[in-house]
Amino acid sequence: MAHVTLSHFLVVGGLLFALGLFTVLTRRNAVAVLMGVELLLNAANVNLVAFNHYVVGGLAGQVFTLFVIVLAAAEAAVGLAIVLSIFHTFKTIDVRAADLMRE
Amino acid sequence: MRFRKLLAWSLASLAVVAGVAVASARLAPALAASPGSSAGGPVTLVDLVFWALAALAVGGAAGVALSRNILYTSLALLFSLMGVAGLYVFLSADFLAVAQVLIYVGGVLVLILFAVMLTNRIGDVNVSNTSLGWAGGAILMAVVAPLLIAVAVEVPWKVRDVPLEQTTAALGNALLQRWLLPFELASLVLLATMIGAIVIARKELKAE
């Protein structure tokens, strides 16, 4: 078994991305879709930090990852607020049911 | 019953990681010649820790993708995020590892658990149906995952030979010098997010 290299991290990132895509595409539960989006963002983050460490050097990749984490937190807060609002309006969080922007 | 399920999940994630290990070990010899990747030699403790963390991340992601119960899904996301936080340590991103644990596990996941508890009706556990269908998702995954893994393994990346180093202090300096404007904009975005989330989720708004 080879020692840990860049490719290992890229493979982990790729698998996380594929599984997150699967989650986003196959769920009707809005909260689960948001969790899939979090997985996608994490996959991108792993790739950013891995390339930063092994190829580019410096800190740009880590700074970008930090901003991605911040924006992911913001996205989760607003997204879950919208989910709660949808639940109050439609009494379900099935994403197919949310086809109106009013009550 | 619960333990059988847990055992099944652990075995499934182990199988996935073993598959990745075998695949990358078989496809990696071209990579071994490039600098920065000291291939060969016995498996060290560092390698074992890496494989355990990778198993945690990928197994958790598999749990998110495949579990039918929304509560188990969010707990699987917890493991996945913790695994990714551990992987950051291997990339000399110590601050990011801590930030990942604090923000994702301590913040986002708690938010998600709140949403699950507030929206999921007890008798209606299986809200997590499939819309595209498992077939469509599986086909797409069968296309995307090998493509990404092939790119990761086959491309001869120009790898540097770098030691692990602490980057927290340098990251703080970079945030307040080179990246000051994005840093301040991020705080503005967070403020707007906070106000927006409160306004959107407030119930009294409907009474007006």
C-alpha cells in the first residue's frame, strides 16, 4: 500500500462529491437535500486544501476553504429557515410540494 | 437489530475503503516515481490513521446517501464531517480542522438536527423518498465517481515535497492583510444571513 499522496485525498474528495450528488438527486426531503449540498461543499474543500498543500503552497487554498465554510454555514442557516417556513405553510418538507411562493 | 444495522454499515464502509485502497494501490505505481510521494515501504501509523479518517468520511457520506431514516442521515453526516476535519490535519491545515469541528459539527449540524426535529412528524419517518429514483442516482454515480477517481489517480500532478507545518498564525496574518476585503465582506454576509434567517423563520410574520 502506497503512502499517503495527493491522489488519496483527491479520491476521498471525489467519493464525497459523488455521494453528495447522489444524496441531492435522490431525496425529496428538503433537509436531506441540504445535507447533500454540505457533502458537495466538503468535497470541494478537501480538494482545495489538498492542492494547496501538495501543489501550490502558500495559504490561498486554506483561505478559500475558510470562506467556503463560512458561506456554507450561512447557506445552512437561511436554507433551514426556508425549510421551516415551507413546513409551516405546506405541512410537509417534500420538495415537490413547495410549488407556490405564497400561502 | 440496531447492532446488526450498525455492523452492516461499518462493513459496507470498510468495503468501500478497501476498494479504494486496492484501486489506488494498483493504479498508483506511475505516481510513485514522481517526487513528493514516497511510495513503498511498510505501512506506518500515519497511513493507518489516514485510512481510518478516510473511512470515517466516506462511510459517513455513504450513510448520508443511503440511509432511509433522516435522523440516521444527519448522524452519518456528523461522522463524515469529523472525518474531513481529521483529513485537514494531514494537509497542514490545523486551523481549518478546528474550524470545521466548531462550525460544521457544532453549528451547522445542530441546525440540521433542529430542522429535523421540528419538521419531521414521528409517524412519517420515511419522508426521505426518492424522486429521481435509485436507478437514476446510481447510474449518475457510476459515471461521476470513476471519472473523478480516474482524474485523481491518472493525472501526473506536479507534487512538491513539503513537510507538515503549523499554519494558524500565517492564516491569521493572511486574513488581515491579503484577504482583508473578503474577510470583511464575509462578516457582512453573515450579518445579512442572520437577519434573513430570523425574518424568514419567524412565525408572527404571517399574522400581519
